[in-house]
Amino acid sequence: MLLETPRPAPDQLLIIDDDKIIVEILTQSLTLAGYEVTSALDGEEGLALARQLRPDLVLLDVMMPKMDGYAVCRQIKRDTETRLIPVIILTALTDRDDKLRALEVGADEFIRKPPDRQELLIRIRSLLRAKRLHEQVEASYHELRRLEEARNTLTGMIVHDMRGPLTSVLGGLKLLLDKGDQLDPPARESLITGSLVSTRRLMTMVEAMLDLQRLESGQLPIRPQPVVLGRLVDESVQAVMPLLQADGVRIDVRADQPAAPVLLDHDLVTRVLNNLILNAIKFSPEGGRIGLWTQHNGRWLLVNVADQGPGVPAHYREQIFHKYAQIETGQRATGVGLGLAFCKLAVEAMRGRIWVEDIPRAGALFRVALPLVTAPEEED
């Protein structure tokens, strides 16, 4: 069964004219041309309808009771909600001053009554096309402003996140330089370990920014190679173990792996896994536990990372994978960094899928599904 593509809604035109015959003729003609037409017989009613309906275009007479066309046009163009609506002045007046006055109050076109049908339709189509282009430009501008604000917010968050590790590294190095010979070996080792942990945090942030840019531009190639899944998982956990220990978070690992090696981009999958673990550390309480386990079903390889954090509300589950994502946690907005944006791009580049679920009364569960392709056996 073929699904019908919904037709776009017809453009809505508003005729404001006290001449009922003209209104009827224009309504029939424009309806046959495919427009949806509404009409008003005086200026006050017409202005109220323009504000209520926000039509795509207004056809406006000049000489009307209660409020003339010039006043109606001026009000339409002054109102921020209706100012982009094109207005065509239709009038029997032919004096040059009348035309100038129509343009002065903001009219987009000035056509004599009775209008030539073909000319009127051409003018209407032209104004509607210009209105749509203007709306697209304005929408793009607002979207750019939104992204710019989000980027500035994220930049501030990244700088804030980097300041902590940098302060730790600088403080540790300064202490070693000033009083290193007075410290016993355990104290020196503790300072060096702390500095290394902080440096790893900084490197993770920098690598996420660089890799995200390369993935977006298509400059990070996918290089599948035979991988023993359990070994890859162990390597990923060992790489972030100092960070786990520093934050007092434990991790439980269970790798249900295929019997044979699988074809994966080792480095990219490792980075994805590391980012998911680091994200879990960030949102885990001190002394919390992270769960990491893998599954396979013959077609897909599943990687799961669960934490005991606040979880992810349903309306944020797509947004958190965006580059400039923020989520509300309690009374403040929290940036989720670039790690999850990198994970989404990397997983999709490997023809996989990533998503997040909530664990009731426990936290968030991030799941990655990658195509399961077994590496061919090497010939003797």
C-alpha cells in the first residue's frame, strides 16, 4: 500500500474591502487559483482578522468605513507579529500622491481596481515567494544566534572544566619544585599520580574536540581490523582506571564476546567506550558503581554502560548527543561536553546506533549497537 504524501496547506489570503461585489469576484478567482480566502468588509474588522489569522498576504482597499486602508496597512506593518505580511493596495485612486502614500505606510504593491486577473496572480505569487525567502533567512538567523549562544555557553563550560585539572597539575608541579626534596616518597608519588590523572582529563577533552571536528568533516577514516572484544574492553577500562580511582567510582565488567575476533575499528571503538565510561564517572556519585557489559546476537554487537547518576529525562535523550547540548539537573543547566557528540558521530560512521535509556531508581544506561562481522580465519 502506497502512502500518500500530504499536500502543503494552501496560502491564506485576506481581502479587506467594503465593496461586496469586488470581494466576491476576487474570492472566486483566488479560490480557483488554489488559495484559501478570508474577507472583511471594513478596516477595523480586517485589522482584527489580520492579527488573528496572520494570513500570508493581504489585499486591501483604501476607501473604507471605520478605518481606511492606509491606517490598516500602517498598523499591520508596525505590529511585530504581522509586519512580514505582504500588503497589496487595491484602489480606484490613480493620483501619484495616493501611490506614494500607499508606499509610505508600507504597502508592497499598488494595483488599480478592477485588477487584471493575470497581473494580480503574478504579483501575489511574487510577493509570497519573497515572503517565504525572507522567513527562511530570518529562521536561519535565529538558528545561528541560538547555536552561537550555545557554543559560547559550551566554551565557558569547557574552560571551567579545564581549569580544575590545570590547577591541580600546576599546584602539584609547584609543590614538587618548591618542596620536593622535603617530601617523603609516598607524598611525591601521590602528587605525580594526581598530576597524571588531571593531565589525562585534559587530553581527553582536547582529543574529543579534535576528533569531533574530523568526524564532522569526514576526515577520520574507518579502519576495521580483527579485534578480540574482551581484550579491547580490558584496555579501555585500564586506560581510565586512574580516573575511576580518583573519583572513588568502581566498575563491574562482563564481556560476553563472540568466539572469533570481530572486525572493528579498534581505536574508534576504544574512544567511544572511554567516552561513555568518562561520562558515567562524571554523573556518578562518589562511591558509586558503573556497569559495563557486552552482548551479541549473531547480527549485532551490543555495548552497554550503566551509571548510578540522576538519569536522563525522556525529552533530553536525543538532545544530549548534540554538540552544544545542555540538560537541566535540579536548579541548573549542565553541559554534557563533546564526548557524547563524538560517540554518536563515530558510531554512525561505523554504521551503528547509540541511544540512552533510564534504569528505574538507578541511573542512565547508554547502549551502542554495532554490526557484528566476524573476522575471516587466516589461511595456513
